[in-house]
Amino acid sequence: MSQQEGEESDRKKYEFRKVIEELDDYEGSGTQLVTIYVPEDRQISDVVAHVTQEHSEASNIKSKQTRTNVQDALTSIKDRLRYYKNPPENGMVLFSGAVDSGGGQTDMVTKVLEGPPQPVESFRYHCDSAFLTEPLEHMLADKGLYGLVVLDRREANVGWLRGKRVEPVKSASSLVPGKQRKGGQSAQRFARLRLEAIDNFYQEVAEMANDLFVPERHDLQGVLVGGPSPTKDEFLDGDYLHHELQDKVLGKFDVAYTDESGLYDLVDAAEDVLADAEIMEDKELMQDFFKQLHDGNKATYGFEPTRENLVMGSVETLLISEDLRKDVVTYDCGGTDEYELIDSRKNTPTHTCDDGTEVEAEGREDAIEFLINIAEQRGTETKFISTDFEKGDQLYNAFGGIAGLLRYSTGV
């Protein structure tokens, strides 16, 4: 995938994610919110026929309000379908229904999402008190699935690396005695009991891993094992794992901790193996950002400094937190635009210009769309950064979710 294709894909995912979040906030009174998933190979005429049939059957709904709302939603969907000769590539998803707007009032909402990130697999009609967005959320889930195991002779933790997200799942503590035997036991007997306890613990860890990883083995891209020597070596050399998992082991790595934090350390230690994994790209970008922030002069952060650098064309890579949900409000202050960054859920405020004049807003736009539009005009690459690792979380919480790596120092 080219850089341009990758950026377009990231932007499309963001746009879909934003719509899904909006749809998830809607509620209907009763089963009156309609969702229809249409695969690419489905004839539009078939979909229209199905909607017409559902409209007819809705006349049997006892509640007059629910009956009217469902039929209105189906009519709205049918009207939208008239604009299509065939479904777009990857299919489409239609949402329509009367959503609660407060005070006992409702608003009719109709949305069409064309060309989702992955193909719609089958036709699906769904009518409920909420829109059906779960299949779309699954399409947007981070790709790349790795099994993680960290262990020593005292404890073990097992979990996932899903795209950029480390997910601790299972843990175990061992009953392996220390190296010093209790009084009255022969050294030979103590050693035998200790080896049995170690073997039992390795079997327990393998059972945790097998139970978690084997059902996902067809999607599993690899297994990483970490811990001190000789523990991880004994575990792997003893063939405790299911044979299909054993074949997927990408490597064993020295990790000092075997609690949940050890899973994160394992991902860091396996950086070379995971060079193609999404989380590594995010980490490298944030490492570059912090290096420039502390030791160099080619980093910017915060909305206004980053915007100014973007306009100058000095930003090489725009870094935006995946969790950023802000709007940019534009104000005309005597022929000069001034901006405010506000929570997307808040009302538009008035603004006091630098000269003290109070003015109303001239425009309001999603902050990510605002910044990306400038970036595209200046040939700047845009990267969305996950909050599922420490420095990604810092970008969102400490730097406002907006930063950039510069081509040259500007002093802004």
C-alpha cells in the first residue's frame, strides 16, 4: 500500500468511526430504528423489494407510533435507494429511524455509509431500539493478532497484541518451592519435587495459552514468549504448547517482569519481529517526536502552533490522536481569522478577539478534517496515533492530541 493509499484508508476509517459513534448515541422508543447491510453483489431491486415487503408487514404493528415510525424509516431508506443503480464497492449500510431528541420529541435520522473498510458479507435487515453498528465496528478493529506469553517460575501472564492494543487476559501463580529445601528432606527428593512442580506449572501456563490462542489459530499471526533464562527456554523446549501454536512461535525474548507489565515489555523486546505491526510505527513516530522535543528543534504540538506550522508548509508528519474529538471554530476578527478548539459536544461560544472585540462564529468544522485539509494542500503526511501505549496516551492527555514532526525549525 502506498503512503497516499494508507492515508486515505486511515482518514476513511476515522470518518466511519465518527459516524458510528454518532449512531451509537441514538436511541429509539421501541423497535423502530432500522439498519440494513447490503453486500456489493446484491441487486438494488432486491433490496427495494425487501424494504417494500417490510413496509407492508409493519402495518401489523399494534402501536400506532411505532408503526408510523418504522414505515417512515423504511420509506426514507427506499427513497435513498433510488439514487443507486448498484451497491458501491464493498457494499453499503443504511440507517433510518425516529430517534429521541428529548422532551418526548423525536427526529427522523437517515444515513448511508458507502464502501466500508471491509466487504459487507451478507444481506441483513435489523429493526431494534438501537442501530446495529457492531459489524462495522468489527471492520474497524485493529488488524494483526499475536499471542503473548510471559513467565518465570513464580508467575505467568497470557494476553493478546491486537493491532496496536495489548490486552492482558489470564494470569497464574506457581507453587514451585524455592531452591533451599526444608529440613528433613533429602536433596534428591527435594529436587524431584521441585522439578514436578515446575513441570505442573508449565503445563498450567500452556493450558491457559492453548485455551486462549487455539480457537483463534487461523487468524493468529504469531506467538511471542518472554521471560528470564532458562524459564522461557525450558517452556518452549518442553513442547508444552499445542503443536499448532508451537509452529507459530516467532521468538523468545528476555523480559524482566512477568506480571501484566511484562506483556508490554515483551512487545517492546520483540520490536524487530513486529516491525510490520501497527503499534511499532506509532511508537517510532512518538519516539522521534519526544527526541525532537527534548534534544532537537523540529517538533510542534498543540492546535495553534501546529496549525501555523502546517500553513507554512513546515510540517513533515502531522500526528493526531485517534481519540481526538474536537471542533475548530473560526472567527473573523477585523479581516484576520482567529480560532478556538472546543469539545465537539459543546455549543459554539462567542469569542473575544485580540483587540478586545467580541464576535460570533463564522464557521465550525471537525478539527481532524480541518487539519488534514491543510496537510493535504502542503504535502504533509498524516498519522493517527493510538492511545494504547504510554507515549500515545501522552500525546492525547499532555499535548492535546495534536502534534507534528517538522521539516525544519520555525521557532513557532
